[in-house]
Amino acid sequence: MKTIHFIFIFGCYIMMSSCISQRAVATYMQQKQTAANIQLSEIKVTPQIPNKHKIIPPKVIDILHSDIEVKFNWDLHQCIGKEKIILKPFMYETDSIVLDAKSMIFHEIKIENSQRKEILYLPSYNKKQLTLKLENKISSNDTILLTLRYTALPDSLVDENGKAIRNNKGLYFVNTKKDEPFKPTQLWTQGEPESNSCWFPTIDKTNEKFTSSITIELPKNFTSLSNGKLVSTKFDGDTKIDKWVNDKPMPAYLHMMAVGDFNVTKDNWNGKLDTTIRYRIENKVSSESAVDTSIQQDTPSDSLHIIAKDSVPMIETNGMEVSYYLEPSYAQNARSIFKNTVEMIDFYSNKLGVIYPWNKYAQVVVRDYVSGAMENTSATLHGDFVQKNNRELVDNSNDDIIAHELFHQWFGDLVTCKTWSHLVLNEGFASFGELLWYEYKYGKDAAQKKGYESLNRYINYAKNYSDGPLINYDYKNPDDMFNVITYQKGARVLQLLRSELGENAFFAGLKSYLTNYAYSSADIDDFRKEMEKTSGRDLQLFFEQWFLNGGHPIIDIRYDYKDSSHQLMIQIEQKQNGDLFKFPLSFKVSQGEVSKTYTFQINKKIESFNVSQIDENANSYPNVFVDPDGNFLGEIIDNKPFYNHILTYNHATSYLEKVRSLQNIVPLQNSVDTIRFTLLSAINDRIDDIRLKALEWINWNEHDNFNQVKDFLIYIANNDFNAKVRASAVRIIGEKKDSSFIDFLIKHTKDSSYTVAGISLKYLYQLAPFIALSECQYLEKDAKGELFNQITNIYSESGNENNLAYFFSEKYKIFNAQRASFITNFSKLLIKYFTPNQSQEAIRYFLERAENDTYSQVRINAFRALKQINIHKEFLLNQEGVDTSPILYFRNEIDNLNTKIQEIIQNEKSKEVLNALIIEGMYKEPVDSN
Ligand SMILES: [Zn+2]
């Protein structure tokens, strides 16, 4: 990779800003030097700040509005921009304007006051920030127009070691050289956390919000997407110019563009809600005004108009546009891919009592995306794994990610976390939003399953990585905040708050928070105060315990039942290291036909509670189930005897009762028959995830388990509506390696789910390789996911030179992480049937992947493939060594390839890849000269 040096073109700006005379600049520079001398004596000492807070850089300049006009050099991956920024000092007088602007070349900078009079300045630029020292101080009564012409060079961004970066470059160009035949040419942006300043100068902080317009020049046959409304499209020869206007304030990181050959499918949301949002803009313009966005673009005016406008977002009477931007070949699946979007908008608007706050909702899918998806305001961007055909949707719908990004339109976009330390206000809420959707759409069991999975992920993460506080002032890089604590624990803490406050108080609090901080930013104290205001409760302790401190409780529960007094004693001991927690804990106690739920407040290390007999007529011991609603946020060591767990399962009415009781008895399945029978019966549970868990947890090698339920397993494999359950049944049957199942497995290679088909093929191959190989010829015509993996695996092991054609035809059709195993299988077969001509094409492909692939495992496997090819060539060279053979050239080819590989490795910066290459003997860590 090469590094392009940035040149700040001083001379250029002086000539272009014709109103600034050279003499004026010289005089001004002299004055500035004197000023700098005075400032030297005023060195301030900053006191040590404990990590209970992180100093937010003061707001000096406030951006009111930004008009961004961009066009692109697609070959050089450059963005040629013109930006007009309306800004003012936030509160105090200042003589400097500092903007985030990464890896740019500036061609013109012009500063005018509200009377359109030019203000002289002295610029400096360090590749990250542009600083403009002004001739005179400006006050918060001055509204300034700053005009910038620049070229952004996102591919020239380098890290602290001078290596080119793959992520955090804001603007990404895809396949512009068209060297991947089945990949479209596109460009897209990714702002979060602070990367949009790689394509437009701005203040790239979450607490700086402004209105904006983005005008994009693009090829005529392409389609653009950006925030807000598309207000005009002008055609000019082979290009067109789309103008998007966003008239509600939002931070820089939520701005977006996507340009490519997209097919747009439109839906409509007609929902209405009798709610208006009045928004407050923190000390902006004036308390009741916002900038009129119409004036900067179209009206050449002598002064800047700041027009008071009490802006209230309203849904137009004919409904709101909901649209899906997809590659043309997926357009027919648009409504399946983005299924439920409209219903979700309706549900969230009603649940929150705050209408969807933007004037459209679009979703776009792009290639080579660097993350999962991004909630850009009114225009969510998804990675291409969301783009699925109907068979892929059988294996996995997109519900979670669609719900998550949509909920962000309220939490994150309408109200934004004030700093990254408070990211839970974005991400914890978005994850919580998924849970709300599941609860509404699929019912209590589905929501409990989601909550249970979040809790397990969090506990796992806490044990293996960190269990720090949700509000984290100690992060090094904003990227570090995007972790399981913020997402999964965040969602669970919100669920806990919901359970403690009750449904009405909790959602009234959310409504108040969304309304009072609409189009603004908030921190955790702001959120707490809103929840306190609506609930009338003091929530300091709750917020301190769950948001500001880390850790979680581990409780050990013991039970003692006294026959004589019919009293059940429950003892709870907190066993975690560190602080004690205070929390309510519920128990569902069942005796005879009666069930009652008791909630106890836990404050001390050890607490005991007595429960009297609840059913006067019952002769049985009471059965107890802790935390029946799944609100407890921690680990439970439940010393309930196993037969009580079985009892809980047998009388269970919820997902949680089932999953937790089964989980508790699984370890004893080989020694206790009743446990074994309970688990075997659970493969017929009404809840699909319980069927799946039972299939996964049963030890199929013990006690003739398999034969006892064989017919039922076949029934499940044939009929279960859940593809994961079918796949699990096929796996269990396949692992028996019984040739009487050959026909069964052949049949299931045609399952609608690629996963079921792939697993069936895998076991078919183990039983009858030749049948499997011949099935592959047929199956390869429509193979994705697991089915594709198995086909290429079988070809690599048992295929012949004819099957190489499949690898050559597919090599640009598969993407993302799936390329990793593909490359390994490809190179394995290639080496078996080596021809110099074919190898050239394959080597080119492996080199491209090693150099450019965004997935580290793909790069590792590509390097390995190249190494294997060279080893094979060495082998052939040593074997033959005759000068009549084309092998004569191998020596040169081997050396050239090694040189190329080493060149690529020099630019590799992933530790994971470099460590793998050290093991492969392809890379040596440079020895530190010190
Ligand atoms: Zn998110």
C-alpha cells in the first residue's frame, strides 16, 4: 500500500480567497505571533480527575447548519467537496474555529460574518483538525458562514504506525476497478463513532447536532440514498445531482450516503399518533428558533437568514415512505428481506407514545460493509448478509437487526448519548427494543428466550473478559465501548428497571425522556431524572448499582421445608466478590393446585424468608421456582433437589421454567432415569427452542436413547417448522452412521433450508461418498451457506479436475467469511490437479484476497493457499527438473510469488493474521533494535 502525502495548499487558498490581500495576512500573522508569546506565560495545570467522570471538551463553536456538496473520483477514491457551514460561538467569545477534518486537502476557505463581510484568518491543519485563527474575536451574537472547498482522501488515512487502515475511514468505495465480476460498484459511508469527518469537515461529536443537506453528484444510472428527503434530481449528461435535505438536528456520525445500482422497493406507513414532539435545541440559535434550511442553497442573499421555526415533526397525511434499497437481483425479495418493518414502526411509535421522528425510513444493503448495520438517521445501512433469497430466510430472518436499527431512530438518533461513555443510551436501548418487538410479535416465551440469551452472553463475557460499569469513563478508543456490556447487559438493566417501576411508569418515563431531549443529547443522569420525575421514586441507588458500578450478584439459594410447621424457609446468600447488591427477587411457589409469587427485597449478604403452606389441602412439598419472570441480573446457584427441577419442568408454563429446569438436570442424565425420560420427552415440547435444547443436550450415545425415540427423530427431521430443530435431528441421525439412513439423508439434501441440506449432505458423504459426490452435481446449482460449504468440502476431498470448474465459477460469487473455507478447499483441489494455466488464475484470486479481504480469516487462508501452491511447485521442480518442461519457469514464478506475498504482508496490520503467518513461517516479527 502506498501513502499519499497531504499538502495543505496555503498559496492556493490565498489566491482563491480573492478578498484576503497578502499584506493583510502578513500583518495578521505578526499580531498572532505576539499573542502566542503572551499565552506561553499562562500555562494552566489541570487537576487530576478521578474516573468518575471524563472531561468533555468544551463546546466552543456550535454548528447550526451544514450544506455539503460532493462528487467523486471513483478511480482514485476521492471525494471532492464543497461545504457551507453556518456556525456561531456556543457561549463565550472566541477567536478560533476548530473543525474535525481527516485526511483532506483544502482548496478554499472563506469566512464571512452575518453581513457577508469577510473575516481574515490564519489556517493550520494537522491532517485531523483544521484550525482557523480569526483576525478578531467573534461572539455568540455573530452568525458565521464558513465556505470550504476540499478533497477528501479516505484511502490515505493511516494509523499511528503509518499503516493504511481498513476501518474508520468514513467513506468506502467498492469494486471501482471492477476486478470482481459479481460484485457491484458502490460507495457508502460509516460515521460511527467519529469517521464522517473523513468526508466532510465538521465537529464530529455526539453532542453537536445540526441540520444539513447533502447534494451528491453520481452516475446517471446509479441511485443515491441519504438522510431526510430527496428534494431534487437534476440530470447533466451522464451524471445526475441528487439533493437530500435533513431539516432536523442530528450529529455528524448519523449522516450517510450510499450510491450504487440499487433497486428501490417502496412501502408506506400510514400510522398516526396523537402526539407532537416539541424539541429543545441546547442553547442553539435562540430558544425557539432553528435555521431555515432553504436559504443557503437556493437564495443568494446578502445576509444570513436565521428564521424562527418551532419545528414539529409530523407525518404527512398520505403516510410516510418506507423503502428498501437492494441490488436488482434481490429486489424481488425486498418485502421478505425487510419483512415486518412497517409493523415495527407502528408498534414502536405506539409503545413509546412518540411517533417515528423522521420523515422517511429507508434501508439499504451494501457490499464489504465493515460492521453489521448502522442506524443512520432515516436511512439505515445493512451489511450484505441481510440480502437473502427465500431459502436463506428459512434459516435466519432479519428480524433482530431490523428491529435493533429501527429502535435506534428514537434511542441514538432522536436522543443521542452525550459522549461515548454513555453509549448504553443508544445501544442498550436498541438491544432492549429487539426484546420489546419479540414480546409483542412472538409472545412471552420468545421474549424470555431473548432475555435469557442476553443474560448468558453477558455472564460469559463478564467471566472471560471484563465486568466493568455500563457508564465507562475509562475507554481508550470509542470503538471499545461497543461491547457485550453495553448491548446485552444494557438491555437487561433496562428490563430490570422496567420490572421495578412497572409498565406504566417505565414507558411514561421513556416518553418524557424522548420528548424532553428530542433532537438533543443526554447522559445517564438526564435519563435518571426523567425516570424519577415520572415514577416519583428516587432511583439514585438503582442507577449507581447497575449503570455506574460494574459487576453482578451471584446468589446461592438453599431451601428447607419443615413438615411439622408446613413452613418453607428460603435462604439467599450473595457470593460475588466485591460489593453487595440490593435487589428484589421473586419466587413462584406451587403446592397442590395453587401457585403464588412472592417477592423479597435482598439487601444483605445472607437473607432468609419463610413461606407458609399455601394450599391448606396439599400434602406435597412446595415446589419453588426462582425469578419466574427472568428479571434477575446475575448468576443463580439453585440448590433445589433434581426431582424438584423435574417437577418444575412438568408443570412449567413458561420458557424460562423449562429451559432452566432442564439445564439444571442435564449433568445427571446418565445416572438418573427420570431425568433421562424428562429430557427425551422434551424433544416434543411445544416451544421450538426447548425441542432444540433437548436435542442438543441429550447424550445420544448412552442408554439406547437413540433407539427409544428414533421414529420421533425422523418425524421431527421431516416435519418440524423450525429449520434449526430439523437440522439438529438430522445431525443426530447422521451421527449414527447407519447405512439404512442413506435414503433419508438423500431426501434431506433437498430440504428448503440450506443448513439442513448441508448437514444431510455431510453425513451422506460419510456413509456413501460416491452417492454424495454425484448428488453434489445436482445440488451445486442452488447452493448457499452450509450446503455450499459441504459441496466444496466434498469436492476438495474426493472431486476431480472437472470439479475445479465449480471453484472457478463461484470464486467471485461468494463473499464475506464464507470465503475462508472456500479458499482452503479450492487450493486443496487445485494442487491435486495442478495445471500451470489454471494456477495462474487461482493465484491472482488468492493474492487479491490476501491483500484486500476485510475478513482476517479469509486473508489467513489465502496466505496459506499461496504457501501451499509454492510448496507444490517446489516439489514439482525437484521431481522433474528437465529443461523441456514448462516447469523450468517455476523457479522464477516461485520467487516472484514469494516477493509479492512478502509485499502484502508488509501492509498487514491485524495481529491475528500476523500471528497466524508466524506459525506458518511466512512472517518474522521485526526485532526491536532497543
Ligand atoms: Zn446498535
